[in-house]
Amino acid sequence: MDLFKGRTAVLATMHRKEQAIAPILESEFDLKVIVPSDFNTDQFGTFTREIARTGDQIEAAHRKALSAIEQTGLDFAIASEGSFAPHPAMPMLPSDREIVLLIDTVHNLEIIGEVISLETNFAHRSVSSFEQAREFAIKVGFPEHKLVVIDQDQITKGICDFQQLEELINAASKPVHLETDMRAMHNPTRMKAIAQATQDLVKKLKSSCPNCSKPGFSVSDIKRGLPCGWCNAPTDLILAEIYRCQTCGFEQLLPTESQVADPMYCAFCNP
């Protein structure tokens, strides 16, 4: 895309997210991604709760990007933010929502790529022995995925081997709290989700609005009610997707490829 060709974007990270984000954006748009030195993203909130995140996920990413622009003097920034919660459609399962935000002050663009992934090892447990800690660690993919030990007010992050884990558990007050280290550099599964959100950003950047021609024309909602192929009654299947421009707000309803639903999904034909 000519809007970005030859430009330099600053990536607001201290957790090596450039490993997931930079190769994708650089190859797709012929731009360069740099990471600012001494950039402290912990000031915007930490997973281990020493610093609470203010605002929602998008607001946090927005503040990161603007801070990187202010620090470097560049006009083009990228920021990423993750959150972990029950999946919106399957609340019994944990999910990872990752967003990758692009801000281009030259072209007045703010575009967000995102993914909600069920592939996450996000977990925590209180343990009273190293045996219990070892069982938890193996379950969450340790040592490739690092751990955090919280002993009262003492927080140890980035635990990367069983000897270190055993020493911490044996010295801690019992029970001791264990949780997965969700910082991107210590969580390969999360790093994959960040890459997926970056791919979604690329897709949106390549989709132009028919009204203003700016990138970021993408699905913002869906309309259900695809008619049954037998009785024509509306089903719960998707009838159309609502596309919305992230710049001018223009919306367009685009029907799905399927014109009718299989009667197996109809509440009348297959009650």
C-alpha cells in the first residue's frame, strides 16, 4: 500500500512483540518497524496487577501508540494489547483477545486488527508443595511458557526452569500463588495470537472504503435470519455482514454467499 511504503513505524513494546508484528507488516507494506529504546509499557498496566490498566483494551493500546509517537517524534505508530477472559460464545472456556492498533497521523488513520483465540494457556493456581507446582507447570507448557510466583507481596516473574521454581516454592509462605506469565516474550502461544491479530490488521488495511477510499473497511457486525430452504422461515444463520469504515463510519450491508439455509438449522422444519 502506497500510504505506508518506505515509511518507519514505531512499535510501542518492551516485550519483544516485534517478533510477531514486524515481519508481517514489513513484508506486506514495504515499511520499517522500529522499537523505541527504554519504552516502558508497564506504565499502562501489568498482567500481575501491580499497575492497573485504566480504560479498556483499545484505550490502553491507543495510549501506548501516542506515547511512542511523542517519545520518538514519528508520525506512524503501532501498539498491541491483550486481555484474557471467558470466550464470549463459550464462557466455560478461557480466551485470548489480542488487538493490534495502527495510528497514522499523516493520513488521520486509526485501524484495529484483532483476534479472539481459544488457544491460550492462561491459568492460575494456589499450591502448597513443589509437586503441585510441577503438575501445574507441565499442564501450562512450562518451561517454554514461563511462570509467575506470587508470595504475599513478593512477585517473581519469568520463571524459566524447574530448579528455580522449586527453590521459590520451598522458600515461600504456603499456600503460594502460581500463574502463567502472559507477557508476550514469555508466552509463545500468545505471540501466535498477536501475529494473527496483525494478519487481521493487514486484511483491513487492504480493504478500502467505497465512500472515502480510506483503508479499514471491514466487518463490524452481522445480521442473522438466513431463510430456510424449505419453508423460508428465518433461521439463526448469518444473512448478511455489516461492513463499516473505521475512518468515516460509512456502513454497507453485504449478503453472505449462501442464499438459503439447510432445513436442519430451521426451528420449524427440524424442531
